[in-house]
Amino acid sequence: MAAILDAMGPYVMQLIADMATEEVKMLLGLSGDIEKLENNMESIKCFLADAERKRITELRVQRWVQKLKNAMYDATDILDLCQIEADKQRESKGSSTVEKAPGCCRPLLSCLWYPVFAHKIGSRIKELNQRLDNIYEEAHKFNFINLVSHPEQRMSTGEKVTSEFVESAIVGEKIERETRELAQMLTINGHHDIKVVAIVGTGGMGKTTLAQKIFNETTVQGHFKVKIWLSITQHFDEVELLRTAIEHAGGVHGGVQDKTLLSRKLTNTLSMGRFLLVLDDVWSNVAWSNVLSVPVRNASKKQQGNWVLITTRLEDLALRTGASFYQHHVSPLNEDDAWSLLNKQLPPTPGQVHGTDHLKDVGMKIISKCGGLPLAIKVMGGLLSTKPRSEGDWEAVLKHQAWSVAGLPKELDNAIYLSYEDLSPQLKQCFLYCSLFPKGTTIWKSLVVPMWISEGFIHPPDRSSSPYDDWLEEIAHGYYQELITRNLIEPATESALTRYSCTMHDVVRSFAEFMSKEESLVVQDQQDDGGSKISHVRHLSIGSTKSALEWDILQKHKSIG
């Protein structure tokens, strides 16, 4: 089920509505309890959006929200149990009586003819009502407001979101000049020792984009026979890293698991010709010192002109490699390039003569809040692409309270939070779910769309629409495209045109992980990627490992629901 309160509310209300027929009330013998459950949810739902927002900055609200989410999860569990019991009874007893009931009630009725099971469900509803009573009383402490009655608090989408627009890109002479200069440096021969270029900057500054442009520069492609691009996760498997490096260098590891043998194989593969090794988003010196240094240094002695290119947030990382290095700092975009980049995110509007020239004043004020960070500007451009091209709508973005929200980790940007706040509750769920795909993992549309549907995130406007499954899939595909439009996920290089596969920028991923940290856990390479204080794991992602999973990572959590 959902992780977003204002999406969970309507979903649970629909489940209760399915239970609240006269036949079900009569069978349960709990007519008053079901009506009370409806009333409790009706009372609470009006301030769900405000509670979801305030939990970021207020610890007390965060605890209250978790109590309510747990109650809502339990409400969905009641229906799940009914469905399971219904299936069992249908197989063993038949369903002649049930067939007379309305379609939406048949699964419930088929199991509720059995008093023992009905009593158990009734007891759970009573207990749930008591919890909701207490939660509702506690809510008065927080002075929640009804955002439904305050429409200015939630911006509405104006123009229809479309994927038909010019591919976004970093722009300006500055990045072109830096690409030329660094590419020229890499293509200078005359040294046997390995040399390092470090591209340094804060998250979202465009380090990876600059490295990609250098990597794909024509002169660089022609100069190096062997070219390897490795994205380094904070928690990596040493054997898997060596095997990946061998594959990317054009070698074959043959399924070998021994680190020493793989290291020798990498040395031999790199020795096939002059090589360039890119290590993207490096957070420590461990990958270099423990895994790559020896094979890379050994291979570099066999021919001249080999380079390692690193992107990192750490100022002293290049120094810690122990190699001769050059450090390049990525700086914020200037105003002209920032304005150009923002406009790259906006699809052309039919019949509009002046484009966005009339909005440049307010647009530059929005850009100034982004601090010259390309990622923040792209995310803002993606948000503005969903709005009408009017000064009032852009002013609403400029003055949104998300710019001043406190409580976000310092490495996360308020622009991403603003874009997140602008999503519909259902789309928020889908976005947060993408953070369960570990760093370096491709998010395939054909994989994530069925996952969203099976989680119950997708709801057509009319539940009686036919064919129902086609409706769900069409809406889910639209959500996937909108996340691309908003630059919250990005088409993978090999899927730039089809958009069948996407990746998520590390800063965006960190934000999504922060927002879902109370209930999502990602375990990769036997490491716990955050979430170490989760009390109830609702979503669990386990990455591939080469040995038995360290279950103590999971056992330290109180509950996996």
C-alpha cells in the first residue's frame, strides 16, 4: 500500500465502503462499528495532506503520522485477509449464495458466512476504531489545517503534461570549454605512471554530466582503445566491481569469484591498449585503494598515456589516490546559461509567439533560489513545464512555502522538495517507490508499471471503467512519463528516445529515501542503505549478493509488515 497519507486515506475509505453494505453489517453483527470506522476516517482525511507535510519538520507530528499509517496499513490487511479466506472457502464450499450478492461484496460475503472468521475480523475492526479514536484526539494538539479548503496551498497542474519536447541538456559555452580543455589534457601522451583527473563539486552541480561529455568527446573516443565507466555505490561488492570493470573493458571474467584472479584478469584486459577509467560519484577511497589501484597501476606500466577520471564531492579524494592528479572544480551556472537550461525543459506551446520572454524576470528569481545548480534548475523547469505560461502561475512557484521548509538534510535541495510537493498523492507514491531500485539499477518501465499497479498506487477516475486493467496500465504509463517530464527520473543513455528505461539522480534518490525512511529498507551487497531506525518495514528491497544474506541486518528491525 501507499506511503503517502493523503493517498492512503481515499484508498482505505474505498475499502471501508466495500465493507459497509447492509449484508456485511448484518453478518458481522457490527453495524455500528463499521459506521464508526467510516466516520473516523472521514474526520481524519481532511488534514492528511497537512500532516504529511508537517512531519518533515516536526518530530511529534512524524510520530503521530506513523501511528496513523500503521492503523491504515492494518485496515488494508483486514481486506487482504478477507480476500484470502474468500478464495479458500470458494474452492471448498462453492459460492452459490455469494453469487446473489453485489459484485463488489462477493469476496467479503463468501468468507463472512463463517462465524469464527467473522468474529476475528469484527474484533480487529473494534480495536482499529479504538486506535483511530485515540489518534484523532491526539491530532488536536497539532492544529492541522484542511488543505482541501485552502487551494492556494496546493498548486494545480495547468497544461497537460506531454513527453513530446526537446531533450534537456546542460547548456552554455562554459561546459563546452571545460570539456575541450579536459579532453585535451587526457589525450596528451608521454607518461607511464597513471594520472588522475578529479571533477569536484556538490551534489547536483553537473559533475557527471561534464564527465559524460568528456567521455563521449570524439577525440577521447579515438585516443583510448579501452574505455570503462563505473558508477561506484557507497556499499559495493569488491568481486562484483572487478567483474564489472573487466566486462566494460571488453574482457571476460568467466564467472570467477576469486578476487586475486579477477585482479590479474583486469590487469591483462587493461593492457590491451591505452585506457581511460571513469569512476563516477566516488564517496571514499576504498574502491580505489582496496580493489582497482593494483591492476590499474600494473596495466599502466605497459603503455603510456593512461588516465583515471573521478567525479566526487570530496576535496581530498584525488590526493588520497597517491597518484599525480589534476583537480577541476565545477562551478554554478551563470545567469544566461541557467535561463537557457530552464527553457530547455519547457516544451514549445502551439500558437505562443513570445515563448517565455515575458516571464524572464520571475524566472530569474526562481533560478536564483536554485543557487546555479543544474539539477535544481532542471527540476524547476520540469515543474514549470506542467504550468500555464502565466506570470501568476510562475509567481506561485516562486512564493511557495517549500523554499523555506526546514528539516531537510543539508545535501538535499528545496527545489526537489517543491517539485515533490506539487505531485499528486498517487504520483508521490510512485516516485518514492523508485528509490527502492538501488543506485546503479535501471528502472525499466515494463517492470515498475506492474509494480505500481500491484501495490495499489494506480486508481482510474471511474472504478467501473472497462476494461479496468487497461485503464490502470494507461494511467501508470502516464505517471512514468510525467516523472520524466519533471526530471525526477531520467531516460538512460541507451533509452533516450524510447524512454523504456530510466535512472534516478543520486541527489533525487537521496531525497526520496529521506521521505520514505520510516518504512522502506534497501539492503544491497549485505549492507543496510539507511533506514537503520525503521520500526515497521513496509517495503523491502534486497539487492543481489554473492553469499547468504546477512539476516542480522533485517533482524535488528522490530517488524517487517
